[in-house]
Amino acid sequence: MGNILLSPPVAFVIVLLVSLLLSFAAIFLAYRPVKVAKGFEKAYTGGEEIKTHRVQPDYTQFFPFAFFFTILHIVCLMMVTIPKENPGTFIIAVIYLSGAIFGLIILFRR
């Protein structure tokens, strides 16, 4: 009986049921205001009344930075994990590094 309770599907169902039970118990412990304010159910918009327009953020500066960050971290990871005992891996590392530099040049060209 002890082994069946430790099997992953049974343990998952037990944890799920305990989580649901705690979630429903928290409903009765949650704070509820006695008198509900006029704009209580509206989204907070920093004091402005939004009716017709929506904010559309501009990610044009974010994506090059994110790709730069990703490329440099992957290159660092690859350079650190290449074994130095085999001289053939040095050539692969140089090819990989030159490809990464070429990719960064393409990323930041104007």
C-alpha cells in the first residue's frame, strides 16, 4: 500500500486534491469589503479613463538586446564546455565563435 501512494500519478492526484481543498478553504478566509466602491471591479489604469485607445508597447529596442544577450550567453556556454584535450575541437570552437560574431554583426547593422 505504501508503494502505490508514492507512484507519480497517485502522488499528483493527492497533491492536486490537497491544493484544491486549500484553495477553496482560502475563499472563506479572504477579506471581503462590506461596502463595495464604485470602481472596485475596474482595472487600475493610473487615474486615466480608457475607453477607446489601448497602449501598444514598442518592442523594437527590446528584441535586439534580447537576441544579443541570448547569443552571448550561448557562445559563453559553448566556449566553456568545449574540451581542451582534443585539438580538433578548437577548430569547431573558432567556427562557432566566428558564426556568432557574424550573427551579432547582422543583428546590429543599420
